[in-house]
Amino acid sequence: MGQWRFLAIVVAAACGGVSAMFGVRVIAVACGATAGLMLGGAWAAWWFPSDVQISVGAAFVSNLESFWREVIILTTSATVVAFCCTRLAKRRLTKAN
């Protein structure tokens, strides 16, 4: 489980870095990462085969009850890397001019 969590953190950080290099604002990366993780988890919980049918709201609640720590960790890693890449790009641009 630990290696998959590490891989997820690396992928989230890479997504944040690439987004920053394309000029996406850091707040957009943070909101996008949070929304993507919450929607993806709710969608998986909603479509997972089970005996009892659940509503979309219950799927969101189930996802957040189970994976709130991972949502915070992955969103934070994407945001921090995006922030650092943005600062690095601005610093390089300032030195070039």
C-alpha cells in the first residue's frame, strides 16, 4: 500500500509541475486536484457493484470518510510542486530579462 501511495504522490506532483509549466495558476491546480480526487472517488464508489444502491451524495460522503487523508496529501503535493515550479519559472524569466 505504501508504494502505491508514493506513486500517487509522485504522479500528483508531476501533474502539478506540468500544469505550472503550461501557465495554469496555482489556485486552479489546487481546485482541480481536489475536485478531480473527490469526483473520481465518488464516481468509483457510486459505480462499484454492491447489493445496495447508493445516491451520489452518499458516494461523496463514503469517499471522504474513507480517503480524506489521501485527498489532502495528493492535493497538497500537486499544489506545492505547482507553486515551486511557478516561482522557478518566474525567477528564470526575471534573470533572462
